[in-house]
Amino acid sequence: MIHVSFAAMIRMLGEGALQTLSLLPFCIAFSLAGGVLLGILQSSKLPVLNQLISLYVVVMRGIPPLIILFLVFFSANLESGVVSAIVALSIYHTAYVTEIVRGGIASIPKGQFEAGKSIALRNSRVMYHIIIPQIWRQILPALAGQYIILVKDTALVSVVGVREILWAGRQIMQLTYDPFPIYLLIGVFFYVICTLLEQLSVLAEKRVRIYASVPRGENR
Amino acid sequence: MKGDVLVEFDGVSKRFGETVVLENFSYQFREGNTHVICGRSGAGKSTLIRCINYIEPIDSGSLRFEGLEVSKQTAHEVRKRVAMVFQQFNLFPHLTILKNATLGPIHALKKPKRGAEASAFELLQRVGIGDKARSYPAQLSGGQQQRAAIVRALNMNPDLILFDEPTSALDPEMIGEVLDVMKGIAHEGRSMIVVTHEMGFAREAADLVSFMEDGRFIETKPAEQFFNSPEHETTQRFLRQILSA
Amino acid sequence: MDFTWRLVVQWGPQFLEGLRQTAYVFAVSMVTALLAGTFVALVSSTRSRPLRWACRGYISVFRNSPLLVQLFFIFYGLPFVGIRLSAFYCGVLAITLNEGAFVAEILRGTIQAVPQGDWEAGESLGLHRFQILRYVVLPQALRNAIPSLAGQASIILKDTSVLSLIMITELTRVSGLLYNKTFDTTGYVVVAAMYVTLFLIITQIAKTLESRLRVQR
């Protein structure tokens, strides 16, 4: 058993933490872009596309993220575990974002679509100018919840060789054999990030409630 | 040109699931007319006008607007020339009144922003809400919102405006201000098709009035004749009901 | 991505064993998480402020950190303090604590959603706070929570795959063993299909339960 100083532990875990954090912007960006696109496509009611996207969503809701990670890593034969992890987590979470966006679009009254069409706007423009601006605030809490799950899922990526914080923890444990400080620190790391996101979500929800109290077609 | 055929229904049928709303409907709406359609709910009035700008697609038959067959492919073109005012206003809540009015002209008609805004301002003044241009729909009363919706429609400079029960969702004291605006539009000579229960408006501003039931025009007459000497029994009964209310 | 039928047949018995393990862990964890969550939800509606804070703390900690970290903490940590638990029980304990927090949060929400009038009616009948909970509020809260709980059930199913990382031979580990031996991803494909099937079964059961037990007011 080798003693590792607390400072050294922090430094090693810190490097791993940075790797973990570096994955997040990519996964969030890809899943957001993908989810918005697929959510819009699914709302356009084209039968075949609709079915395909629904199938994709059901499959991702049923399969554990670990399996997706392994499948992507071993099938795509990507050199880099980091890239595989980003691709896998993005594919996985896009499905959930798709559902969130689709739900948001469905909550807009039909009249908004009709009014948009009546001023000769094409469907894409109706989405861009009228629908999306109305839903993006309202789906923020659900998106935040989804990305909290994403943050927690990044704890799994050491299985495809990413040298993130859990990998660093294992390295230290092989030296010290003492799990407590390591996993406590790792736990705190994730807890802080997730709680931050949770607070942002609560804030967003408060502002949505103010914005959403707009009566439609009612008299004052 | 006034008097030309504007909208032509020829054997048009439309059903919602099991219910047949329009069956073999044929009629020609002419340019320059203010045509009021009245009738009981479920008669097919709203459906009829919603087919004109392809908000509802027809199932069979032929529907032409200014000679153009209304279809999925032509809907975009038709909607540039036909505007609609909805019962629930359907203003875009996240945009100012001004933006509501200029969205269509800028993005669909490709008009320059300044021109679109200038005409919007003028129209807003004319209907009496010029000071509300930078306000949001939630800050306006129901009557003001509907007037804003009318401006949104007018700013498209359409060849035809469709009104789908424009005052049915308003408190009684605000109905008048909206009807006044509509009367003004009628007097300008714009082509209008108005689905409404407001018989006072029909009397004053309509060129033609149709009583619709079961997906057919039972009776279509110039306004004065319609009210003073309706032919059909059903029309008479309807008029008695609605005028005594 | 490979799919080799020969391997599917060859490893059939292992897949079935993995399925059995997965199902077993799922069933046990489902029950214990429900019990734990209900318990915490009940405790969090007591008058005692420290108890309520303890519940909020537990819920917060276990919802906002990854299951894997909690699992490793238990798996590597318990032997350190002299407790020897099998990998299976470590796994079940970790899932129970983790998912129990989610269940508790769901039930806290549905308990709060029961109209104040029901509480008052109970009080006027002379029932204690706890009796009202047990006979009036909780039954409704549980039934109303079924859709959310069903969602949690499918999450618990996915959680079982994390246990492969502490050498429990459930479905994910079996597909990993297959890959290690053959460098063929057939195992993962087969197992993915099995997970989706299980997910669909759970969802269907939940729908049936919900329609049968919906609380009419």
C-alpha cells in the first residue's frame, strides 16, 4: 500500500474531472441539435419518417447506455475512446431530447400553426419564427433534467478507455487500497455539477411560469 | 375586376372521419363582394372558408382561387393572396403587434422591412391601436387583439379576406369596435367572406348573405332581400331565432 | 456491428442465465426501491424538521450522483469497515438507495398533490396524521404515481447493466464475455434486443395497471 498525498489525489482526480467535463459540451450540443431536428421532423407527420424516429426513440429508451457505449466502440472501430463516448452518449440522449422537443411542439395550440400558414409562411418558417421561440423556454426544465442524467452517464465511459475521473480513481486505488476518500471526492464532484444544473433548472422554471401566463384569445 | 369569379367551388366534398360536412358543394364567390355566411353550428360554414386557403384540404371536387386550383402545391401561392382572421385571434404571443403584422409580408411576400413596418403602422392607426405597435398581445384587450389580427391580415394586401366568426370569442362591449373595422374594410371594396352571427353587420355591410345548413347554401340573396323577404322556411326560422336572441 | 447466428445458438444458455440474473436483480431491486422510497416519502411528511431535512439530504445526494460511484463506494468501501456483502447484495443495495431516492421524490410529489380537502376530511373523522396518510392519502398517491413509477422501473432495468462492472453475470456482462472471447459484437446486439423487449413488457404492464387502478374523482 502506497501512500498518496491528498494534494496528489486531488491533482490526479482533477485531470480526470477535466476529461469528464470536456465531453459534456460536445454531447450536449450534438444531442440538442439532433433532438430539435428529429423532434421537428417527427411533428411534421410524414408517416415513414415518423415511424422510424419513434422506433429509434423506443430502442434508446430500452437499451442501457453501457450497451450503446460498447456497441459504438467495438463496431465503429474508432481509435479514440473519447470520440466513441461522445458519439454513443449523443446518440443515446438525442432520443430523449427528441421526445422533449416533440412534447413541446405538441403543446402549442393548433391555431398558432394555422395562423402561421394563413400568412403564407412555409412550414420551416412557421417552426423557426413561431413555434420554436414559444417552446424553448418551456422545455428548459426538461432539458436540464435530461442533461443531469447525461452528466451521470459520463461516469460510465471509462469502460471504453476514456481516462476520466473514475479511471483516475481506480489508478489511485491501485496504489492506496483506500476507497473512501477517492469515491467520496468523485461523488462530490458529480454532486456539485448536478446540483448546479438542478438549480439552473429551478430558475428556468420560475421564469417560464411568468412568461407562460399569457392568455391566448382571452379578454382582459 | 369587380364581379369576376374569385373563388369557385365545383362539386367539393369534405368529411371529418365519419361526418360528411360538405357534399358536392358548388358556388362562385365574386370579387369585390362582402359575402356573409350564417347558419347553425355544424353547418359547415367554417370548414367551407378554411378550404379556400387550404387550412383544410378538400377530399374531392374542384376548388379554384383566381383560376388557380387550390392544392398542397399551390397553397403557398394562394395564401399570399388570401388572408384569414380567426375566432381565437391566434396572434403570436412572443412577438410585438408590429412584428405580428410584418412577419408575413417580410418572410412570405419578401417585402423590405421598412415598407412592411410603415404600412403596418398606418393600418394600426386606422383601426385605432397605433399606440400598441410595440406592445405584446397579452397587454391588449380582446377587441384590440382582434383588431391587431385584422391588421396582420390586411398588411398582406390580400385579394380576399376570410373571417371565421371574428367576434364570437369577444365580450359584448368589444364586438362593436371590431365590426366597425370590418365595415370599413367592406366599404373600401375589398373582397370578404365572413362567417358570423352578427346580423347587424350583415344588414349594414354585406352585399350578399347566405344561409348555410347541412353543407349547402339554402338561400343566397342580397342583404336587403335576405332579411326582408327570405324564401325558405328554414331561413325564416333561423332568422326568427337569431334576431329574437 | 456483427450478428453471427452460430454464436447466438452457441451462447444461448449463457444469455438465458444472464437474463435470469437481470430479471432477478430487477425484481428484487424494484421491490426494495419501492419500499425504501415509500418509507422516505412518509418520513419526509412528519412534523420533525431534522427528519425532513435528513430525507431531503438523502434524496438530493442519491439523485445527483451517478449510480456507478455509489456502487463502487459500497462495493469497495464496505469490506473496509468489515462488512462482507456479496456482489449481488452490493448491487441491489446500491440500486435500492439510488432509485429509492427517485421513488421518494415521485411520491413526495403525488402525496402533495392530493387535495387538502382529503386531509381535512380525515381529520374531521378523528384520524391521526399517520392514519390519514395510510388510509386516505397514500393509496391515492401510489396510484397516481404509477406512470412515473413505471418510468423508474425501466430505469431500474437499465441500472442492472451497471452491475456488470462488479462482475455480476447479468446480460451486459455476458455480452462482454462473448466479445472478449470472439471479438464479435453479436452478444451486444442480442442483449440489446432482449433489453428492449423487457422494456416493452414493463411499459405494457404499467399501462394495464394504470387503466385498471386510475383514481376517479
